[in-house]
Amino acid sequence: MQTILRDSQTIDAMAHVIQLSVAPVFLLTAIGTMLSVMINRLARIIDRARVQEARLESAAPEAMPKLHSSLATLSRRADLIGHAIFLCTATAVLVCTVIALLFVGEYLRYDISLPVAFLFILAMALMVIGLITFLREIFIAKASLQIGPK
């Protein structure tokens, strides 16, 4: 009878840990979506830079400064997107670590609330910094946007 009660408590405890880990799993889905958007933007920046570099080879001397300026802007945007991708990936790693710690803590019957809280706060800080970096890239892209002849 005691074994059945202990097994029932273990199952209840694991069910509780699974319930606790559902929210971070949804967060991972959101982070994955953001990473997909950022990676697509990086790919577009790289494609655009390749086009500009091809134009550079056959450009007239008076067009060179504009092409170099455009390439410098694209390079800055690529750097920012690269940083944002790194920060959001680090966020995902920390969220995965939080989920793993939830299970390890339950299995070892150890209070892991402090490390979980610290890692989650750190993950959210990295996510915020990553999103701000992404926003900076968007502002640079918008500022360098040229519609129509100039």
C-alpha cells in the first residue's frame, strides 16, 4: 500500500513539473519564431550585399561612394542581426536549462527555485536585449530605405 502511495506521489510530482514546464515550452516556440524572422532578415541582407558587391565591380568611379555607404549600412545591419540571433539563441538555451532543472530538481528532491529564478530572469534580460538589438536593425533598415529615384 505504501509503495502505491509513493508511486502516486511521484506521478503527481512529475505531473506538476510537466505543468510548470509548459509555459517555458511555449516561450521556446515564440523564440523559435523570432529566430526564424531574424534569420530570414539576415539572409536578405546577405543577398542584398552580394548584389551591391557585384555592382561595385563594374560601377563608375562616381557611384563608388554610394555603393560603399550602402555596403557599410548592410554590414552594420548584419552585425546587429547576428547579435540579436545570438542573444535569442542564448535565451532559448537558458529556457531549456530551466526546464531541465525543473525535472532534475524534482528527481533529486532538491530546491532549485533560486537557480531557476535566476536563469529565467537572465533569459528574459537576454531576450529583451535581443529584441532591442533587432529593433535597432529595423530602424537602420528604415533609415536607409530609398523609394523612388533620388
